[in-house]
Amino acid sequence: MGSLEASLLRRYAAPERRTAVLVTAMSAREGRVLPRWPEALGRAAEAAGGRVVRQGRNELVALFASAEAAAAAAARIHREAERTLPGELGLHSAFHSGPVAQRGHDVFGDTVNLTAELASRARDGQILTSHETASGLAPQIRAAVRALSLAGRGVAPLGELRWQELPAGDEPGQRPPELRLTYRYDTLVRRREGDSLAIGRDPDCELCVDMRLASRRHCTLERRGDKVFLRDHSTNGTFVTLEGGREARIRAEEIVLHGRGWLSLGVSRLLAEELVEFRCE
């Protein structure tokens, strides 16, 4: 395999990391067409802090920082469907937490496959999870899970989340802050606590840039709680401009990003041919 192919594989096949996966499948009663509901499910998942990675006419796949967040999102989705279209929209869901690998914008691995399998076994109105995931849930959510016995089906012990028993207060009320980076035609979004990404000329960087004065691994950005931190690792520094503010040069130090702004790598924004735009919202 040539060096170019190897670099592309490293870039698009990231290491596995533990993630909670939610799969929700939908069907309209009596053949009724509900064209806006796939988008509505996606918005509900994002409002609960999820990142939608697949969205089709009948299925949604989203990633969450924790199994509790995935459980609360599933409950929110089912509750909203029941409130808006009672008895007309059939939803069945599953969530499971485990190692997930990403290639490009898609995810794969045993965790994704198991979650999809559980969702396919769920009846309309059900939210299933694995016994392993259920046992690690926070007490207030675990109390709403009942054990299921599916003997002879070749699957591990399961649990059903009785979403009707979850108080509305257990659902996230607001979408957590997200980091959005745009360079040329590429946009990256990070929402999860501890999420980080590297920017630089190296193809292994999550955001690979073609800027002459940028270092191979120029800077990293990381979400910690409700803040986004930028740390410079470069030779020439990172020039940061917040919307409505003055440009600041960061070199071998850290700065908190907020609102909207621009990053110029290795040279002032006034002299740069290209910029990286960021939004922290």
C-alpha cells in the first residue's frame, strides 16, 4: 500500500472510542405519509445533545456522550411522537454503549450492529437496551428499566426502558454548547465533553489544511464542560479573531474560544489567503 493510501486510511478510519449509540426506526400507520418526521426526529436527537450520523426515511442513528443522554433522547423522541401524532407514528428504538469506530462521516463496529439489531427486535413504542448498558445507567433512569427474557433468540439479556415512567425533568432541556469549524467546503462539529480535534497540514489531523505557514500539527481544540479551549503547538503561532474583537496571537499557550470568529495559522488574518471559521454555540 502506498503512502498516500495509508495516510487516507489513517485519516478516515479513526481509532475506536466508547460512545452511546441510539437507533430509532419509524413507520406511519395505515400507509400514511409523514415526510417531515425524519427531520423532526433528527432535531429532537440534536436538542438532547446527540450527533446524527445517519438519517433516512425510516431510520435515525445518533451518537451521545453517555448512555443516560441516549436514554433521555429516546424518551424525548417517543414522548414527542405520542404527544403530536398519537397512535399514528410507530417508533421503536434501542440504545447501547460501547466502542465505536468512525470512517468519514459514518460509524461502524459491533456496538452499532448490536444497537441496530436491538432496534429491529423492539415493538412499536418500545425502547430496548442491553443488560450491560442498563446496569451502568444512573439510578433514576435505571429504575425505569425492566428486564426482558428472550430465551432462544441468541442475544444477551435485555432491558426495556419504560419511557413513560421517566419524569420530564430527566430529559435534557437544552442543547449543549457545540463547536463548529468550517474550512473551505468542510465543516466539523463537536458536542461531547472531552471531544478534541487537531488542525494542521498532517493528513492525520481531523481538520487537514493546505496552508503554507501552518505546522503539521498546528493547534488542538477541546470541549471541556461549557467551554472550548484552543492550544497552540506551532512554530509561527495561531492568530485568533473573535467577531467584533481584535486579533490575538497565541503561541505555545491556551485560550478560550466563544461566539464566532476566525483562526489564521502561522500568519496574521490580514495577510492570510485562507481562514478557519469557528462557532461556539
